[in-house]
Amino acid sequence: MRQLWPRNPFGSVHLRVRVLDDIGVPRSVDTNALHCRSPPSGRTRSSTNQSTRSVTTMTDPDFSTAPLDVVVIGAGVAGMYAMHRLREQGLRVHGFEAGSGVGGTWYFNRYPGARCDVESFDYSYSFSEELQQDWDWSEKYAAQPEILSYLDHVADRFDLRTGFTFDTRVLSAQFDEGTATWRVQTDGGHDVTSRFVVCATGSLSTANVPNIAGRETFGGEVFHTGFWPHEGVDFTGKRVGVIGTGSSGIQSIPLIAEQADHLYVFQRSANYSVPAGNTPLDDKRRAEIKAGYAERRALSKRSGGGSPFVSDPRSALEVSEAERNAAYEERWKLGGVLFAKTFADQTSNIEANGTAAAFAERKIRSEVQDQAIADLLIPNDHPIGTKRIVTDTNYYQSYNRDNVSLVDLKSAPIEAIDETGIKTADAHYELDALVFATGFDAMTGALDRIEIRGRNGETLRENWHAGPRTYLGLGVHGFPNLFIVTGPGSPSVLSNMILAAEQHVDWIAGAINHLDSAGIDTIEPSAEAVDNWLDECSRRASATLFPSANSWYMGANIPGKPRIFMPFIGGFGVYSDICADVAAAGYRGFELNSAVHA
């Protein structure tokens, strides 16, 4: 097996990863087995970014002179803003990043077709008006290279790289109750003390590798979409198998199909996908948006998902069929995930949801020539929108190609991988390359792989054994001065992640400033506040159709992971108001302790 992602995405330590049970045996996988052979001749395990600016060797600061104020874990969009915001506040901050450069998700996810499903002008930082006015996006929905170039620009503009140590994974963080500080250790030998830890570890940053019998015997090339080789991959003349039809599979399949001699798509569960309707942006359109940026941002921050689009407040059932279809057509042309929010009751009323599903089915059938294939591509196991709708370019049309075959794993599951390909219950598929588009251990996976110990030595894993327990998604009872950015219990992946990160980091900065001003040492949620917040999140989720889907929002793609709807579903604007109200009330629900100063 020639495994070709650029570096061990699971770190240098020996880990065992839980993996998908819907395409293989539900057991742990030894990830070291995925890194046992060198790439073929002429290839290197390059960690060089598409933009050379993102690879910079930094000299670690002298951590011995004084404890840090803040350790930031991760240099993605959240970690970058945390570094900037907390530095501006005069705090002594340092960060650690597993990758060789900034960007997080957009640094690692370089698979063909990788593209954001939030419009470029919205999926960008709002904290600097000069930055907003200076940067020119080229497309309505930016692709991975442009997003990474943007994040490189931000890192350069605000001198953020000097605050991070790259190619370094945090192994543990342990709270010292006597000094009210955290001891953070890394695989690079760092052993630092800090008052606060900010976990900007990302919601989709821990690859989920399927455990299929015989996988290690495959003689061809093996890839995971979440850790794509930086030099790219050429599938010309090859027989390629893609396992998975979530976002990364749906986005990459059309481009792989253009190169491959033959592409086999192994699908267990179909997903809804809406064309991006992507268009280039000209100077006139850019000027219009920039002129109205203040209003656009205001609408985004008051919206449900962090973009300047709102649902029709009426029920999908109270308008005429013609009016309803016209509304769906408009959202379909707008592109992407916003189709799920055409009408207010679309994801809370199953009958209303059915009208949207019927519209989407007609669209899919109009694009796919073979209606037997269309039958397999139309989901029948979840209401539309309860799994994240994918944003694609020519996905359904790919199945009209002679060199693309759809393999239905529900009717004939994968039994094993051997040296030459994949064996299902009814056939064997000869392959030269295999792509795992199998997603991530979402929202909790990255934190689960760090040994985080709070009061009385309790680990975060132990605290979360029945599912993640947070207050506002920001803090955990028993773990003082530990903050989580865009984690479970917050809007997180249901919102524009950049604006969500800014909102969280601004709140964290305000909390630290409050503690410093009052001479308070620690802040942590009360047990009661955590319980009440879990009840609130559960109540809101139960009023929707979301819990009915076996989605990664529920942790359903990870064997043994507790089934709990992890995001706060009440909307980004509502959530921001709740957080602001908590802070204005003296951090209601948090326990503030001054024992060390006393």
C-alpha cells in the first residue's frame, strides 16, 4: 500500500482511531499501518504549501521567563483570530499547530474540487475594515487554493506566524489547582505553563479512516480527502475507487472522473447536493458588495447561519404550489446549503420538508440520464437538510459519463480490500488507486485526542463519556480557564465558521479582561449551568427534524460515539445574544474564583 498524504495527520504518537462501521468491521484501526511505506519514486512527503508563505520555520520564544497568559491550540481560522485578538489585548500568547502552515481545514483539505459552501464575501474575517476592502475575491464560492491564499495574506498582514510553533501537536494539557495554571506538553518536547488554554482545534480536523478487512494489503495508491498530497495527484489512465459520498466525495468525484480511466463510486448513503451556481466576480460586483459590507455583516450576525440570507417566515404549506416552487427555484439558483432554509418550517415540519425533497428529486432526475442510477442517488433515509446539503459542481452529471460507475453498498456491502482492489458482496473491483472520502470525527475528535485533565485529574474524555457537556459551547465544568472555540453546544458547523470564531474569541477576550480587571484567577461553568444548557440544546433540537438523521451532527459516523445532536440549533444571532447577556450579567452560570490571589 502506497499511502500518499503529506505527513502523519494523526501525529507522531501511536494512536488508535475509531472508524466507520457502515463500510467495515467496527473496531479500532492502527493508524501507523497507514504510514508504513514510502511514496513511489519521484514523489516526496512534501508539506510545502501551495503558497510558499505558509511554510515558515519559527524559533520558539523563551517560555521560561514567565508563564504564558494563553496557549492557543490550532492555527486555523479560529486560532489565527485568537492570536490576533488576544495579542491586541496585551496578553502573552503562543500557539501550536500540527500542520506546517496556517489555515487548518483549508491547509489540509486540498482534494480536487474543495470549495466553501458559504459565499466568499461572507466567509471572511470582519474584524478589520481595511482587510475587507483590500482583499478581492475572484469567485462567488471560493475554492481551497484561494481561501488558503487569503488566510496566508491575513497571517502576513497581522504577523500571526511568529506566534505559532508549526509541525507540533499538543499531547496533553493538565490543570494545576494550586497555581491555577495549565501545563501544556507537545510532541516537540515543549513543556509550558499558561493561565488559559484556548482550544481552536477545529470541528472537522480529525480524519475518519474506515477499518476494512485487508485494507493494508492494497497494492495501489491510497489517499484521504482530509490530508491530500500538497503536490496534487494525477489519476490519468488509472482505475480509481472513491469510498464516500459526503461533501469531499461529491466535490472531488467530477474532477477525478475527468482524469481517471474508470471511476467507481462506493456509496452507502446518498446525500442531497445543490449546484454551487458559482460565478466569477468582476470589479463592479466587488465594489457593490464592499460598499454595502456594513449592512451585509449586520444581517449576517443577526441571521440563523451567519450569512445575509433569511428564510421566508411563512410555512412552505401555506403558499401556493407555484409560489413555493418559485421560491425553491430561486434558492436552488442561489446555490448550496441555503436551499435548506427556503421556508421557516422546512426542517421542523415533515410535510413541509417533503415539498423541498420532491423539488430536489425532480432536479436530480433531470440531470441523471439513467433513472435507475437516479433512484440510488436520491436519499430516502433522512429529511432534506438534516444532513448538511453539499455544494457541488456537475456532480450528478458525472454519472452520465461512460467511465463512472455507482456501486450501491446498501445492497452489496464491502467485504474486504485485497492487493488489487475492493470486494463487495457481489463483485470484485480492480483498482489502481483508492480515495477515502470518509469524513471526520466531527466536533469532538480533535479534543478527544489530547489528554486534557482538569480538577482532580478528571479527563475531558471521562467528562464527555456520554456525550459532550459544555456551557454555551465555551467552557466545561471542572476545567477552569479552558475555552473551546466553535465546539459542541454552540452553533458551530451550522453557521459561518469565521464569524462564529470571531464571536467566540471576542467573548473569551472579554472574559479574560473581566478576570484581570477584578483580580480573579479562574472561570469555569457551574455543573447546574452545564445541565441547563444541555437541556436547552436538546429541547431546541427535538423541535426539529435533525435528530432523525444518522448524521455526523449526531456522531453517527463513529462507532461507539454517543448519539447526541451536538450543535446549538437556535440560530447564530439568538446564540450571540445569549452569550452577550451572560457576560453582561457578570458571567451568569460561571463560577469565578480568586483563591490564588487571596
